[in-house]
Amino acid sequence: MKQILSLLTLILLVGNLIGQTDSTKVKSLKDYGKKPHLDMLLVDLNWDRLIGLDNAVSQKWYGRGLAVSLMYDYPLTQDARVSFAIGGGFATHSYYTDALVKKVNGTDVAAFQWQPSTVKEKGKISLNYVDVPLEFRFRTLEDSREHRWKLAVGGRVGYLINAHETTIDGQGFKSKLYHYPHVSKFRFGPSVRFGYGAIMLTGFYSVSTFFQTGKGLNDINAFSLGLTISPF
């Protein structure tokens, strides 16, 4: 992770030097003549994955999610190349496995437990959060296309508002279960975002575990990799 952040910082600095070679570039927000693109709306299209599942559990590759955030961007410099942003949003994550989330027999701990195809042919567990994202943002000056290279480093804290599991058995019967008392109510972790113009790559790692402390058989964490679209 340190090597990746160092590489992104190097790319950002190179882009900044290139932007500074054009004497026509703006020197402050007042020089724009229009409202600059400050990434106030973020739409993340994510690939979601769980880490720490039991070896007997198979996880499908196509876990996916969506996050939408409205951010307030507070420039820390006149040209808005450095800023702090905080906001609110909604996120949903879906994980596909051949297991069911169940309490381990005779205990009060939960785990993903493999199920034969007659019980679960396919399905997913979905988690929905209300999030508070925050990040420090670093940008180059606008180029001739009026775009900028961007790097954002921060994190997010989320509160679980819904958790449910959808299953389809070997006979095609579909069912949903909504009672998951052992899933953590809060999640938090670092995030990073890097890109150009309105398109960026993003990543998030949940330091908090999937199950509440002491309520899970395994320490399971989640991470997301995705594409961010920022229309304004």
C-alpha cells in the first residue's frame, strides 16, 4: 500500500509540474470564470470482496456494489489544489458465496457455512450503509482540456441500515432472510481515490470486521475496488 501511494503521489507531482509550464493557467479560484469541478457528487461502481472466509466456502468473483456520496469541498489553498472534503452518502454491497450465514451449533457465534446445492444453489448476502466519507484532496492545475489529475486520501464511517440474504435452492425456490444480529452495525476504514477529470479509480478497506467482536467464528473483513464517476 505504501508503494502504491508513493507511485500515485509521484504521478500527481509530475502532472503538477506539467500543468505549471503553461503560463496561462489559473492562479486562484477567482480566475476560473466558471465554477471549477470540485467532485461534489461521487458515484462509485465497485467490485466487492470478503477476506478471511473459511477454506470450505467458495466466493464468487462477481461481488458488486454501489456507493453515492454528496461532498462539501473546502479548499485549503486559493487555487483549490489542496482541499478537505466531508459529506454523506449511501452504499450497498453484495457478496456471492455457496454458504449461508448461520450460528455455529451450540454457540452464540456466527459463520459462513457451506451448504449443499439442494439447500443453496446460488445467492448473496447484501449490506446497506449510511456513510460519512471524508478525504484530503490534491489536484494539479487545469490543463488545456480543463481537466485535472487528482488524488484523494481519507476514509469513511458507515452505519448498517439493512442486511439480508437471498438464496435460490436447487429447485429454483427463492427466499430472503433479514435477521442478522451478529453483523457489525458500524464499519470504518481507509479509502483512496485517483484519476483524471470526472473519472477516477477508488479503493476502500474495512478495518472493522464483518461480524461483531467476539460474535464471529472467523475475522472477516471487506474491501472494494471500483470506478468513480464525478459529474460535478
